[in-house]
Amino acid sequence: MKYYIIAGEASGDLHGSNLMRSIYKEDPNADIRFWGGDLMQSVGGKLIKHYKDLAFMGFVEVVQNLGTILRNIKMCKKDICAFKPDVLIFIDYPGFNMRIAKWAKRMGIETHYYISPQIWAWKESRINDIKRDVDFMYVILPFEKDFYEQKHNFPVTFVGHPLIDAIERYRAEDHVDFKTKHNLDERPVIALLPGSRKQEISRLLNEMLSVIHHYPQYQFVIAGAPGQEAAFYESFIKDQNISFVFNETYALLNIAHAALVTSGTATLETALFSVPQVVLYKGNQISYEIAKRIIKLKYISLVNLIMDDDVVVELIQGDCNAKRIEEEFAKIIEGEKRNEILLKYKNLICNLGGQGASDYTAREIIKNHVKN
């Protein structure tokens, strides 16, 4: 079979790579063409566009880059037509993917959506587009199945969360000692995960770094985002004694004592490694004011959303400042709050289901194509 996959962010690249691995397992002769990143490219297939050229965050940023986005959409449609895939697979990234889905449906191309757009958070009206343009939907959060089927009468398949597979795969591999590899000393490590896009890194990394001088008994390590240059991070570090690593977020979390994390998939990854965290978010003020009025959620972190509970502290916009970060960070490095978080993480893992999300999804895609 011929598969065309579109992932537009770092998390999509991770999940796309595991899905591709499972597709090749189920269909050794699979011909895969994709938009994604280095992880997907390492599995096989043909990379057409790297996600680092696609990631625009926030309403204002999207408007500023609208010309580039429209050119990418045109390029994508042309490439799909030339490839003639049996199935078109979307991974999250709804602003771009739903546009392609609408076009693909009119062209008679079979559409599969893996990792649902978060329409339960905002733009719930997109359900009408999904019903019209998506043939098969595979969801990864337990509450999404009820949302689609009970509230909107749209059948979906709950496949479990692929991060469980990704982390278990990492743990099963042999690894060089992280501290030795990066010349770290014996002090406990604090992980700083400032995001994957330049915009969010620029807004959040300085805030994270503001706590360092309070805690000389710890050593801080930045998880550098794939696609970003070392020089970009060095401009923030200046003369501070801090390390940064690239493409080793799991290795960092595996030995971390605590973490400061930008809202997104990384919050769930951090929880699955049982690392207490403070979640941070600070956006463009105009984009934030718009989002605040249309997003109807109690929480911004996946950890709290899945548990429907204040498992981890979220510092958003005005609260995301040096003073508040230091106050909340102090609570997670030792004491009752730290123990409470670790206990709730165990319940989180139970709620996400077991291993096998990627394999299950690959089998369902192939089965549904045959049935269709």
C-alpha cells in the first residue's frame, strides 16, 4: 500500500515515526511519503517537508505567515496528486491538515486522522468538517471517545496513548550514562523543557533560567529542540553554568529530579517519566487574549486535563514570572507536594491504557482500508 502522512510538529514527528515503524511491521512493502521530521526520516520513506518550516504558533503569527502557509498547502496537494496514495494519514496539526482533508475528500482520497484535533478545547464546530472530511478517526485520550460518540454521534477508535510505547521503547534500549556523557557532576539534575518553537522558547527560557541562582545544589540542563541551532540557546545562557542537549529529552527526563516544562506534549512525557514539574505558558499578548475568550478549558496541561485535577501547577501568562516560578519550583523538589504529584502520576498512567497504540493504529488503518 501507499501511505501519505502529514505531521507538522515535533510531537507529530515522534508519533509519526512510531506509526511508520508499525506500518512497516504490518506491511513490509509499504511505500510511505510524508511531511514530518528527523525521527520519521530515520524510519524510512520519503521526507517532503520538515516540520520546522511549518510550525507557526498563535493567531498573530499565523496571520503574519499566511503566505507561506498557503504555498505549503498548494505544494502538499500537488505532491499528493503525484503520489496517488491509498490512504492519507493526518497526525494532529489541524489548521493545516483539515484544509487538506477537505480537498482530499473531494478528490476521493481515503482519509485517516490519528491524534484528533482538540475540538473539545476550542472550535467544537469543526466536528461538522470532521464528519464530512474524515473517514476514520483514531483518538488517544480516554475522554475523547465519549466526546465524539456520545456528544456528536461520530464513531472513533480509542487506541491508547502512543507516548507509553515511545517511553517503553526508550527504556528497553541500552544507553550511555547521561551524566558521564555530558560531563555532569553528582548533583541532582533539573530539566528545562522550553518548547520546540523559537517563539515559545524566546518567551519562556529566560523565565526558567531565573531560578538557577537560587539552587546551586542542583544542576540545570536544557532540552534543546530538534531543528534549533545551539547558537540560539547560547544567546540565552550567556555566562551561566548550564548545559543543553539535543535529541535527548527522554535521556534527560530519565534521570531528572524535577522539571520546568512548557505546556504541550512534554508535560505528559515528563509525567510518564515520574518527574515532578511546574507547567509554564506565555504567548503573544494579543494571541493570548483571543485564546482566553474562545478556549473553554479548566487546564492547559495534558496531565491535568486527562485527570481533571490539579495534579501539577500551571503558571500562565502574567503568573509566568520569576517570582511565581521560584515559589512553585521550591514545592516540587522536596516535601509533601512532590510526593502528592508522584502518587497522582500513577493514576494517570492507568487512565491512559496499556502499550501498543502505534501497532493497534497501523492494523486499524490497514483493516479499514481493506473494508472501505
